[in-house]
Amino acid sequence: MSKHIAYIGLGSNLKPRGLRVLDALQRINALDGTRITGLSNLYETEPVAADTSNYFLNGVARVQTTLSASELLHALQKIEQELGRNRTYIDRTIDLDILLFEEMQTHDKDMTIPHSRMHLRLFVLKPLFELAPDLNVPGFKKTVRSLLHDLQPLVADTQGMALYHGDSMKDIAAFRKAIEAAYT
């Protein structure tokens, strides 16, 4: 079976956010044929275009998987459901989005890859930059670095972000150290 590289956006704005993200990461890492091979820093971010006052915790994970894009999407949606995600609410226990899957470009009712708004979201591009700054983003004819460079001046005052230093950071750091040890 061939192995694919995908990048998954992670988000939560319902406490305990850090523990929810960690739980999702562990579940992703336990999927058949799937291993997390990189994890960005996590950031506390102001809600963007959402009617909530709850700050989000966002990051990006790089995974290596034998799953197809649609199989991965369904597995991520199952994890969201298991962790209490209700798609009718703005606030999210967990939000898992496939940002990129190899060089794939698709747009249908079930899946859009690359993620349709990733180029407009600092909380996506900044963590993605940490993992793959020179990755070419299909359909944009630009690297992650270029997309981030183009976006930063436009959103500097409207998409506030700060490194996450919450209670669960010790557990997340231990998880990151374990995956880095497995892939270095």
C-alpha cells in the first residue's frame, strides 16, 4: 500500500481545549495505517468570522497514511463525533480538517482539498509553515511560505494569535517529543 502525506488542521474552542486536541491527536495516530510525523506549535486564536467569544486552540499535524483522502476524511469525522462535535453549533469540541493531501485537488460536496479557506487563515498558515514552509500548495502555484507572506500584512490586526501555554501543554509536548523520536 502506498503511503500518503496529509496535513490536518486542528481546532477546539470548548474547554478543556488542550486535552481535546491531545485526545484527537492520539486517536489520529491510532488510525490503521496512519502515524503523525509532525506537529506544529499550538496557538490561541481569536474567533474569525464566528459569533462566539471563546478563543480557539489551533495547530496542524502532518500525517503519513495508507488511507485514501476520503477514508481519512471519514475517520476524522468519526473522531469529531466521538469527541462530541455538533456541526449545528459554532463552538467546537474539536474540528479536524484535511488541509492538504499530497498534490490532490478536489472540490465536491463531501470534500475540498486544498482546504477552501486555508490561504485566508493565519491560524492555518502559520502552523503549516512550521512543518512545511516550502511545500507547494496545489492550485495556488505558491509555497506555504509565499501564502503566509501574502496574508500576514492583510490580517495582522484582525487575526490575533498567541502561543499556547495552557495546562495540557506538558502532555502535548511529551506527545510531540514521542513522535519526533519515532521519525528522526
